[in-house]
Amino acid sequence: MYCHQIFRIVIVLLLWKSTDAVLDLGEVNCTVTGFICPSNETCSATCKRTCAQNEDIWGTVVYAFFSRLCKSALQDFRISLWNTSERTFLFKHSWDATFYGSNRLGISSKSHANKGEIQSYKFFSPYISESILDIVSLHRGYLFEEKANHIQECFVFGKYPNIKFSMYNKRKVGK
């Protein structure tokens, strides 16, 4: 009797764990849409290219299934244009009624009123959390003082104030 109860618990745990399985789609190209992921599955995909071309996408946070995956992931801050090593994201089917357009990271999406007949998808991977390094390069005396010394200095703002740059002095050579 005791073994039978343990067996039932093990079966329940296995069934529960199998619902968390992720279908790995591997590397996808820029034309792949949400239709690649079967219904009721959580899928993982990797975009190796930037995929920010002019193909349309519909939605913000929730995207129409015919929207390009990689471009939608860029627009939804799940992958970035500048980090080519982290391009994997998770997404899953959804049945949301309206797709709202927006402009994020310079990528525009369109709105579409859905009456429930169009499938959609949402991303479940974490948002990108990279800090952008803000560096200012200041040139002094370069444009106005011909044949004089000019100075170039770099300043860092934000999260990394301890980065040091050298000051460069150089004489402009005139004709």
C-alpha cells in the first residue's frame, strides 16, 4: 500500500514537471513567425541575425502570430541589436483580442483589432538589462586654432565613472 502511494506521487510529479518542458526550435531566420511553435507549448528560439528589416509586426507585448519572431523580440526588449551573444528567448501561444502598435528601439509595430480568430504569442524570457555606456568625447581648439595644439578628452557618465581615459594633445597640421 505504501509503495502504491509513493508511485502515485512520483507520477504526479512527473506529469507536473512535463508541463514545464520547453520546445527548443534552435536557430531561426528572420522570416519565421509565431506559427513555428505548436499550440499550448512554450518554445525557445535563437536569432543569430539582427532581423530589424522593414517587415511589419503587429502588437506590443502581445504579438499577432504572423508577426516575425526575431523582430518582435527586438521590439519587446528580449534581445538586443548590440549583444550578438545573447539572442535566445522564450515565447508561448496566447489568445489576446487586440494588438497595440508602438515604436520601441526605433522598431515600429502596427495595431490590429482582433475578434478572437487570430492567434498571438507573448515572450516569457527576461527583458534585456544591459547598461549603455555613455561616453562623451570633447575636442578643444581643433576647429578654430589652426596649427595650434588641440586637446581631446573623454568623459564617462552613469554606472561606470571609474573608467579613465588619457588626454591627447596634438598639433593640427595645416596646408
